Amino acid sequence: MLNAIWVGLIITAVIFGAINGRIPDVVAAVTDSAMFAFELALGLAGVMILWMGLMKIAEHAGLILALARSLKPLMRRLFPDVPVDHPAMGSMVMNMSANMFGLTNAATPLGLRAMADLEKLNPNPGTATNAMCTFLAINTSSIQLIPMTAIIYLAAAGSANPTSVITTSLIATIFSTTAALITVKALEKTRRFRLPATPTLPSQAPSDTPPPQAPTGEAAS
Amino acid sequence: MNVEIISSAISNGLFLLLVAGIPAYAYLRKVKVYESFIEGAKEGFPILLKVIPHLIAMLVAIGMLRASGAFETLSKWLAPALSAIGMPAETLPLALVRPFSGSAANGVMAELITTHGGDAFISKVAATMMGSTETTFYVVAIYFGAVGIKRTRHAIPAGLVSDLVGVIAAVLVCRWVFL
């Protein structure tokens, strides 16, 4: 999927660049974007390392576990394949909380850490697990409660009531997140997207009772 | 600007609550905060190193696409379909750019709001859309890149469905609330 999309993006860019007579712009965008991407990564580095450090403090203080426990019923339903006390639950909860409050700078490093934790449960390295896809679907559906940037722009443009978009975006977000969850749960079992059959994977195990024999990947944690 | 002050105060407060609150709470719980911080911070490097190639691959492709004018052309083609749900055609580039680049989408939104004014329907739709959608391709690329996932399965389709629903919902909710 990623392969096809990546090639598709590049080929589409070349075709449209030729049609629109903007080939020089497309060529310039290649090097400009590469430089920008690296600068972005460097910018991310400092903040990322800072948040990873803070997360570890929160973890040692028992904060992550407490937060994860309080959201346990919801998280268990969303991520049946992840053991409730696994660190992945904590980092996913932290990422979602940061996203809800619009703390993008905090959310990305926390999300990357959640992915690293989820990977420890992955019996097929290189292939996304159901939990990863669900986590990504929540992340790509925007769960931000207050669209701060948009409000600031509206206010700056002289809006009489800039915060009026809080309600509308909250309602629209409920729709988009619900759609993401329905889609991700519906697609995970389809022939096209389901996991390759591995005898170790408890795909049909109910969420609250662990399978009688723990699969190799999860037994370690 | 009052709202600007209030909203920045809220986000600054939340930010400081995490940056100062977590270490303070942990210190009271007798956690070795400094050692814990360093231990966690060290784990940041390997993840970051793995992300950089993915970031470059994705942002180059997206940057090329943006420079090619494909979004403007697509907007023209799709314009008739928009009137069906009452979506202002001006907001289509925003919906198209959004899954690819957050900063580009931010730019489009800022331009729409500045051009049409803070109280225009178009501006409200654009702002709502920004709040109800995400940069799907960017998130997928760096999150999966960080752990070396090549088969992304249904993550991208689900993300795009939610962006589409987010866009349509933004239009319909705004029509319902503001018109």
C-alpha cells in the first residue's frame, strides 16, 4: 500500500507538473522538501528527546499506569490484543490525551513511543498489527477538543465569535473518529487486509479472557 | 485579542502542567527524576534516526505534488460534486491538502480566513475542517517508519475515510449551526 501510494504521488506530481507547465517548480520541490524534512526532523529531535524523558519520569511515578487504568474499559475494547498492563497502553493513552489538548509537539513523540511499545507485541515484524492500525486510525482522525490555531486565526481576522468553531469541530470530530473506528474494525478482518495466518495469533480470542496458551510474542511481556 | 490571550493561556497552562507538574509530582513520590529523565531521553535517539528516512521520502513526494499544481486542477474537476453537499468550492484545496501536510493545510486555512474574514461561512467551515481532520499520510509515514512497518494494511484507507467523513461532517455541521 505504502509503495503504491508513494510511487503514485511522485508520478502524479510529474504528470500534473507537465500539464500545468510547472516542471521547474516540481524539480525545485524535490531538493527543497528533502532539506525541509531533515530540518523538521532536527526540530523534532529536541522536543522528542525532552518528552521521552518526561514520559519516563511519569512512568516511574506511576502516573502512566494510573491514567491507563482509568481508561481501561475503553482501551480494552479498542485494543483487545494489548494486555491491559502493557506499557503500550500507557503510552497510547498519553498520546491521545496530548492530542485531545492539541499539544502536537508532545503527541508525536509519545505516539512514536507507543508504536515502539506496540512493536514489542508484534509477531510479524514489518507488518502492522490490528492494534497499530486502530491506534493510527484514532491518530489520523483528529481527536483534538479545541482547534486552538483555527480560533486564533479567526480572532485575528476580526471574528465576532471565534470560539463558535469549538462546537462545530467537536461534533465533526466525533463523526470522523467514529468513522475511523468503524472502518478500521471492519477492514481488519477483510480478505484484503487481514493478517497473514500465523498459528500463534489469537485472532478470535475474546477481549477479557486471555487465550489458554499465551502466544510467543505476548508471553514475554 | 482577548480570545487569543485566553486560548494561549489555556494551552500554556496545560503545557506547563505536564513539563513542571510531572517532575514535581514524581519528586514528591521519591522518584529519582533526573536519572529517570536521562534514561527516557536516551530512548529518543534510535526512534528519531529511524524516522528521518521516512520523513524525507514522504515529504519529498508531497512537496512535488503540491508544486505540480495537482490540488488546484483536482479542485476544478471536483467542483460540481461539491454543490451537492453545499460545500464552498474555496475550501476544497484545504480538504485535498489536509491528509498530506499539516503546515500546508494551515497555510491554506489562514489564507481563506484572511481573504474572507473571520465571520464568513467559508472561514468557519475551513476552521471546523482543520479541527476534524488530520495529516493522515504524515502520521502513517512517521509512526510506521519508526518501527519499520512496511505492510501498513488498512491504516491508510481508514485514515482517509475518516478525513472524508470529517470534511463532509464539517460542511454539514457548519450549515446546520451557522446558516
